[in-house]
Amino acid sequence: MLGQGGHVALARLSLLLLLWREATLIEVPQDPKIQQDMKQPPTIIKQSGKDYIVDPRDNIIIECEAKGNPVPTFSWRRNGKFYNIGKDPRVTMRKRSGTLEIGFRSGGRPVDYEGEYQCFAANDFGMAMTNKILLRVSKAPLWPKEVLEPVVVTEGSPLVLPCNPPPGLPPPFTFWMNSAMIPIPQDKRVSMGLNGDLYFSNVIGQDSHTDYSCNARFPFTHTIQQKNPFTLKVQNKEPYNDTSYNATDPYGGRKVVETTPMFLTPSGTESSKMVLRDEQLLLECIAAGLPTPTIKWFKKGGDLPGHKVKFDKFNKTLKIVSVSEEDAGAYVCMANNRLGSIRHTIYVEVKAAPYWLDKPTDLVLSPDENGRLVCRANGNPKPTIQWLINGQPIETSPPNPSTQVLGDTIIFRSVQMGSSAVYQCNASNQHGYLLANAFVSVLDMRPRMLGPKNQLIKVVENNRTFLDCPFFGSPLPELRWFKNGQGSGLDGGQYRVYINGTLEIKKARAEDEGTYTCVASSILGKAENQVRLQVKEPTRIVRAPEHESVTRGSTVSFSCKVKSDPSLPVTVTWTKDDKFLYFGWRLKKDDDSLTINNVNEGDEGTYTCTVKSEIDQDSASARLTVLEEAFNPSIYSALPPDRPDPPMDLELSDPAARSIRLTWIPGNEHRSPIREFMVQFEENRWEPGRWQNLSTYPGDLNSVILQLAPFVNYQFRVIAINSVGQSKPSNPSPRYKTSGAAPDAIPRGLRGWGSKNDNMEITWEPLLDLERNGPNLHYNVWWRLKDTEEEWSNVTTEGTKHVVHNTETYVPYEIKIQARNDFGPGPESNVVNGYSGEDKPTDAPKDLRVSKVNSTEVNVHWKSVDPSSVLGEFKEYRLYYWRESSLVPGLSVRMENKTKGFYSTMPEPSATLTDLVPYSKYKMVMVAANNRFEGPPSNPVEFTTKEGVPDAPRFFRINRRSFDTLYLEWDKPLEPNGNLIGYQLKYQTVNGSKVVQSHLQTFLPNATHFTLRMPDRSVHYKFFLSALTQVGTGEVYAEESPHFANEVVPGRKIWNLTVEPNSNYANVSWKHNFPAGSSEFVLEFTLDSDKTVKVVSVNQQPPVKVADLIAGAKYHLRVYSHELNSISSKYVTFKTKPAYIDQVDIATQGWFIGLMCAIALIILILLIVCFIKRSRGGKYPVRDKKDLPLDPVDHKDQDGSFDYHSDEDNKPLQGSQTSLDGNVKESDDSLVDYGEGGDGQFNEDGSFIGQYTVKKDKDETEGNESSEATSPVNAIYSLA
């Protein structure tokens, strides 16, 4: 409770802050003369840290640096008492400094100088002091000697191997290794705790070793001390089978009793931890159990801060790098395996050492000015504020009427000379303190000018001008300007004076020339300075260059005439396409122009003339276009331009480490100027024999300096290029070998990624051959866990990949790379973030459900997975859903699996699934996915979408049955989206674009057609058909009624009528732009002889075949629309082909009958002769075939089926002939010859007549190898 005096003080402070009118604080310029003359209290600029630990092997240096005017003197306190440095020969203080150096060359122990030190810097205007520096000497005590008995443990039991490193200063870094100095592998089962102990969640037979050794590394002494090794013996009831070991069965097939999880550390169900703000929070939970438990972390009443929380040691350690107040709370670690789970709650309390909200700063005041110092700090608990003046508590200092202390603020009013001092603010609580020095300097200084004396300013006429007059004084002087030493001060109208002393002349004119004087005055005196102003005429181009178009080989000039002030020298420069020109025999410049001789295509571009004086400039541009040169037979003798000859006599000179000069003689241009030279190189180390482009140079150069790469054996050649093309390459130059160097390039494409869940592949692109710079190229690769202070691991390799094994799943790493060769290392790359491999997510989204289901959308809700269970970079929640069935009876659907991804980090996300089919049954599941894997599915969910409006009818056709009848036909929608209750037909009469009358008709759901009678055949209708469900009207299908025969429809036409006539029919084709099925076409044939008309109606698309035409007749044909008679093609005239000549029926002629009888008699005689010869055993052409033996074996496949495609099918029969080209001719007794499948005939006795025929040769039949039909002529040949 505040007393009455406290309330009065607060009221006075509030009133004072409301009425406070603080003067503008003086900003002291950094002018060396002012800094030298200005008196200033001391300021601490360098000091050692509060907690200062030193190496006992080095001298002790305690830093204390300060500045001030006059130079400060220094003194020290040790453990709160004055420290007399002169009495200790080992302690010296540096000159013009307060830094102490304590040396031990002559003996002494550093530990004797431990204690609390504080430095004081003082001069005539105050005293500043450093923080209290706690000096301690680093210690690396030896490990106590101890005899460790072998540790015997039963297989499957938990185990803790204690480390207990000796307490060092600072504490040592501990790690476990075996006798081969190889780190003990750590994983989910085996890991080191924060206290250095080695924890086994359960022991397996492979853990039996005799060399478990804990090591302690002391950072200051860089020494490693090793504890006596542990011997671990694992007892098992059954013999161990090495061959059956695998990661999923570490016990080799033996039965080991499984146990529920139990915590090895921390103990109990609850514990607490206090951490300071901005420090690192480390929480640890290590559990025993079989199978090995999995650790998960939660925070009661909220989420873990994902952007700050890191998990180490396979989730056993939770780390927050920079703790803030909102990180306080109850953290729960849960260990679970398939037998059960346990929890431990750690209550984290965040305290805070004091930290600045408003740190006091130095204050420079003039006499009689006001000011204040503010010191605000926060912490937990709230820090107390203590003010000191010159190192003494302000309460004990002599009273000062101009100073008032109000809590964290000191107010100064009307300060006077002699009030300068250094004030200290100390903010402290039980966790630490802050100390700040801020001086108050009361300064009086006569006005002085800071700028150069008698400065000359030249300006362009009619431009705005500024005349500077920097000044300083305390109190702040008043500044006035005068011109030519006469009149009153300049301010207003044409002039304006700024607070910093600058005079602005808004528009400089010739009459403004003269000497301007600035005068700064105060109660302590005055100072003045002069500025001379000269107003000059502007520099400008009065005749600018103009655009030019000239032929190749001619001369062109650009004008650039300049007018400027006679007293100002000017320079004229020319550029082409913003690049400076180099003048020679072709390009010449004089005062007013630029001339280009022998113009070529390379001269084309934009030329700019720029004229500059010391105060302004002007420029103008023009475009040069180069045209093809005019033909001049007297000069060129009708010879066309040609490619240039190759350059000659290549010489190398001026060799350097990475450059050399190349000189050549150009070859003949062949009537086309050389535009450029291309220099190529070849090197014999990486790609010998391959010429590569190095650089190109303008055609008027023949000596250039080539920039080269180290460690390359070069040779060069030059190619000349003109408008025709390239010359042949020149002869190569002599070789030049550059010396080697360390690599300049950094390997590109550095990345780290995991190909497995326990590794990280570091890959990069190799340096190019010309980037190697030397032999034996290697790559140094470094990596370490991100956001840790652990040392970099590194490897040197020749390849472009390195695999880091035994990593935790998906943890971030920092990676960098460097190329090196025999000449040294190259530059290091920037640090790149990489990640170890991902694994399958272990958790499934929980409580998947839906809400707000309508016809096409549904809201999906679920509970998110633990981020640590994703085991990788969280990509999305992937929803798999499919349509099981439609609720419309009898409607079958195709089940199609669809996916949709949702990204969310909310604990209970929700999303909207769209584009669903109404009135359907759906199923869905959800998985969590990282970049490589999907996790287990969530609970399946079924839902049905509500009924919706149907799709449009599948089709809607309108046909005209008669002049006053329309026939409407449609089909059901593909997706009814509900139970159809009918159809709705809206139709309205249309007159042009104006709707005249509207009608509505409804139908039952099974209706698919409708006949509309039109009272007026001239009325045109527009129809709108839609299906209906209980929800409403579906998508509309709109159509227009067909047009009437006498109605002209714009855009409809029939054209390109063609006829292909025959004798009594014709193929007719035409083109049209009627919609398919919207019109019936009529073919009108007019016979030319008697003008009779034949009409044929067709519903099919062209072409069509029209029969029943008169042979040899002439017709006129047109095609028109049945519905729109006015739309017709042009008439086409054609003539059918004449009919075949009529012949007398040959079958009724006597001579033909007699001939047929004679032929029949001859055939009968031949048959008789054949039978006689056969009965006498005569041999016929078939004899060879009769000698063929029959194959008694049926050809069957191995499975017992007959093989109808045996190899014998491809073999020639006995007696078959082979053609001259080696091809087997077909046998004369082929099945076709016997009449099977051909025209062969059977005789009356069943024999084959074809047996007695002679087959023609292949040549005679023109390659046709098919069998001929038997004929009497063939029979005669057989008897010959």
C-alpha cells in the first residue's frame, strides 16, 4: 500500500509528464575538431563478460576500455575492495586503458586470482563503471580411479550404465565409445541421457561387450578423459542364434518376456523444472520396456510450439532453443508399446533475469535546458531499479535542486554548467542484474562553422539551388543569411532557410550571382562563412544527330553541335547501343560530328552523343540502318561477296597466370567486311581434339587479351565472320599452359535428402573440367544437426555423393561443401539445409466424420496426427473417396477411386469436399502423407448425398411430321440425381428476337415423346425441356423448331453438288451446313428429253446411290431441303452411260447347239480312253504321288491334341518341283487341284478329273499358283 507521500509523488510525476516541454536534445556532429574540443564524461566501450572463465595455461587479461575528454583514469575493485595494482608485480595495466594483464612467467597460480572484479573510469566530469566480472579458472579434474565390476543383466531387462563425469569448469561434453574409439551406436533402444549415462530400454545378446567407456571432453583444455570401461554380460536362457538376427526379431527367435513401459528417467509421475527466459529448455524421458517403447510429447492445455520445438534422441529429448514466457506449462511425455503406456508430467516454470525495455542513453544539454534519463527493465520476478551517480548511490550524493528521481526516471530542469556526471542504472532480481552507464553532459560552446571556407558553387540558370552552411554551438545558435554583405536576412519569396542552415534559391537567375554570407550567433558569440554563387548558361545540343539509312561500304556522318557557357569546358562522348565507341581508321570523331567509313552490318544500331560539363549534361540519339550495297559492275565486275579467308600468323605474347595476348593477321574479306572474329580453343587434358568457343571480338580488332582458366594446356584458332558466313578456321597457335590454382568455383546443386529412413544422401554437381584448376580434385563435405552447437562432421571424397548412415528419421541437417585440389581449397559454399530420410507415418487421422451433407458437397472433420508421427515433412491429409452406388433404383455406377489433399496444422481440421454426385452413397478414408509414404488409414466413413436437380435429358430432337405437326422426342438424363417425378416443357412462339407467347407442358417420368399441333404453320417455336425431381427443375435442354419450307434461314445452304453417273444409276454427293439429323433432303431429277421429273427423298448423309435411271439419258439434278424448300443447290447436268449392245441369245442358235454336242462327244471319248489305260496299268502323272507312304503316326502335341501345323506342312511333297530361285513350287496334287475348295470336278466314279490334268508353269500363269479348273483341253494335253 502506498502512503500519502507516495500518492503525492505519483500525482506530481503525472502532472510533470503532462506539462513537460522537453527541449530538443543537442546532436553533436562527428566533426573531429568539435569532438576534440568538447569535454565529455567517461563512457565504457569494452569490458569482459560477467562470467569470465580463463584457461590456466594462458595469461589472464581482464578488459576495460573507456573514452572521454579528458582521457579517463582507471581503477579496480576486487571482491568489493580497492585493488592496488602496483603492489602485485604480476599485474600490469595497459597504457591509456584499464585492461589488466596478469602474467605467470615468474611463477604464481592463476587460481589465486579468482574473484569478482570491477573497473572504474573517471575524469573531471564523472565516473563510469563496468559490470562485476566474476573471474574463474577453467578446471579439468581427473576421473577418480575406480574398479568396475562386470555388469550382468538378463536379456530383455533395462540397464543404466552411469557416467558421473568429474565436475569441470565449464562442464565437460560427454560421449560413449568403445576401445576402438568408435562411438557406441545409439537408436530408439539405446541412447545417452542428458546427465551422460547410457540407457538401455531393453538388453539383447549383441549388447555383450567389454569396452563401454564414457569419455569427457573439456573445451578449454581440449583434453579428453576416459572412464574405466564397463564389461556387460547378457544372460539368456536359450542359446543365441546369430543367423536369425534381424531388426524385427533382435532376440534370434527366442522367447523373451515382454514388459510394459517404465521410466528410467525421470522417476515418478510428476516433476518440475525451472528455466530462464532466452535459455534452452531440455526435457528428457527415457523408458524401459519390451518391445522398446515409443516416446511422444504433449502439452496440457495447448499445442506444442511447432516452430520452436525440436526432438532429439529419437523423441526422448524435447528441446526449445530460446524459451519465452508462453512456453511455461505442463509437458507430458508418454511411453507406449503394445502392452501398455505410462505418462510423466513435467511442470515447466519460466523465470527471467532482468532485460531492457528502455535502456538509458547519453544526454547532452545546453545550459538552462531540460532533459530526462529513463531506465525501464522487466523480469520475473519484477526487478528493482537503483540509480547511482558516479558509482555512488544517488541517495547518498549531495542534493541537486535541478535533479529529481521519480522511480525509473530522472528529470533534469534548467541544468547549469558543472552538472555533468555519469549516472548508473542497476536493474536486478534473484536471477541476475543489468548495469547501464549514461552520462549527462552540460555543454557550452561558441558557434562555429563546420563547412569549407569561401566555397564556390556553380549552378545552371533557372535551376533550384541549395547553399549549405553547417554549423554548431551550445546553446544552439541562430542562423541568418546575407547577400553581398548588405541588407537584412534572406528568408521568404525566392529564398528559404532550413533549420540545418541550408539556403534554398528556388530559381537561380543571372542577378542571383554574388557572395552569400551565413552568420550563426548565440549568447556566447557568433561565427560566419561565405559562399560564392555563379550562375551559368545550360549546356545543350543545338544540332542533334538524325536517323540515317546507308548502303554497305559507304560513309555516314552524325552531327552533334553543342552550345554551352563559355566559361565551362565540355566533353563530347559517343556510344553505340549504350557501349563506348573506340575510334580508329574507320570511326573518326571531331568537335561537331562522328564519321564512319566503309559501313558494314555490324555498324547498325543506335548512336548517342553525350555532352557533359562539370555541372550539367545533354544527350541525343539517332538510328543507323545498313542497307544491301548497290550493284556496281565497274567495281565488283559482277562478282558476289564470299566468305572471308581464314586469319593467318597467330602469335601469343604477354603471358600471365590467367591471360595471354593473341594476335593475328586478317585474311581477304572477299567484298564483304568482316563483322567479328571468333576465337576458339582446344585443350588436351579433358577433351582433346574438341574445339570450343572462347569469345568473339569486333571485326576491326586483330590483337586481344584472352581470359583463361588455370591448369589448362591451350591452343587457339581464329574464325573470321562476314555477312556471307564464317571462314575456315586458322591454323592453330602454339600451345600455352596456364599454371594451377585452388578451385574458384563452388560445387552447384548441393542438397541433402534421405533415400532410407536412417540415412541422408548428400549430393552435388561436379565441377566442370575447366573449373578444376588443378590435379587431384576432391570435395570436402561437412554436416551437422541443425540448431546445435556440436562440431561439424566431414568427409573428403572424389565422387558427387556421400551417404550419412544411422541418422534419426527426418531430422534437419546443416550442410556445406568445398572443392579442393593439390593447390589448396576453394571457397566454402553457403550452409544448405538438408533432411534425413522419411519413414511411413505411424498414426492415422482419428474421428473422421462428415457434417452438412447436401447434394454435391460435404464438410469433412477429423483429428490431426501427432506431427512427430509423420516421420517426415508433412505434405497433406489425403482423402480417398469413391461412389459406391446410386440411390436411384436400377441405375448402375462405375466405382472410381478419387483423392483430394488437404493441408492443415490445426488440431481438429475441417475441409469441404465438392463435386459429388447427388443422391448417391459414398465411402471415404483418410491417411496422413509425407513426401514418400502414406500412413495407416483412418476409420472408414459412409454417407449419402441428398437428392439434387437432374442433369439435362440425354438428347432432345424435334422433327416435323407434317406442315402443322411437330414430333418431340427425348431420353432420360444420364444422372437423374434423384427420383424423377416428370418432365417440364416450356415453349414459346418467337417472332425474330421477340418472345410473343409462352406455354408450359408437364409429363410423367416415363414419357419420352410428345406431338405438338401448331394452329399456325408460320409460327416459330423455341422449346426448353428439363427433368424434375422433388428438389426442383434440372438443367435445361433448349432447341428450336425446324423452319418452314418457305422460310429463309440465314446461313443455311447446299453446295458442291457432284454426280458420278453409270448406265442405270448414279452416285450423288453434296455439301451442306445443316445440323446432323435436322433435315431431310430431296433429289430432283429432270429428264431433258421430255421434262419429266423424278423425286427421291433421302434421310442419310451424302453420298447416296440413286438407281432406276435411263441409260444414255441426259438429266438435270438439284438437291433441296424437305423442310426448307427455298434452300437448294444449283442445277447440275449429267448424262448416264449408254447400255451394252443388245446381242442375239446365243443359246437359241443352231450352230452353237451343234458345237456343244461335238465337245460333249469328244469328252466322252477321252473318258473311255482314260479308263482303258488305267485298267492296263498305265502310268500317269499321278504315279509319283501314289508312291507316297502314308504316315501311320498321328501328329499330336505333348498335351495329346492334334498338331494341325506340323513341320511337314512346310516341306515339299515328293515329286514336287523346285523353281530356279530355289523356291518350292506348289505340288500338282494340291487340295485345290483335287477339287477341295476350288473348281475341281468329280467324275461319276468319284475319281478326280484334275488328276489327269497338266499344270502350267509358274511363268505361264504369271505367278498365279492356284489350281486350274479341269477342262477338256487339259485332258487332251494329258494324253499327248
